[in-house]
Amino acid sequence: MRLGLNATAYSDMNVQTIGAAYAGKKDVVFAISHSGSSKAVVDNARLAKSNGATVISLSSMGKSPITEIADI
């Protein structure tokens, strides 16, 4: 809030999908998945990226499906 940025975290997968669908070129999506292979997380990251959002991923695996999608 001090930076003047609007940030929201969604734990519900259905709400994450809605957020990914509305993400655009000015948005950043931070996708967190222990395995990097969680279908819902990967699909939502892919959806957000297809809309122009920057995708950052955090995973315990060095190489995984989410790292193939993520920009960072």
C-alpha cells in the first residue's frame, strides 16, 4: 500500500482463473507451485501470459512446466 500498488492474493483456484482472465499488459502474476506442475496454477499462468501479463514463478523444482511459461 505504501508503494501505491494494487496487490491481491487469491487462494481459491476458481478466483485465480478469473484474475488470470482479467490480467493484462500492466499486470504481474506471481505463480507459486511446490512441484511447478500443478495443473491449475500452470493453466492460470498460461492464461495470464496469453493476455500480456508478466508471469513470475516460484517453485522448488529448477525445471518444470511453470518455468517454461514464466518470464522470471
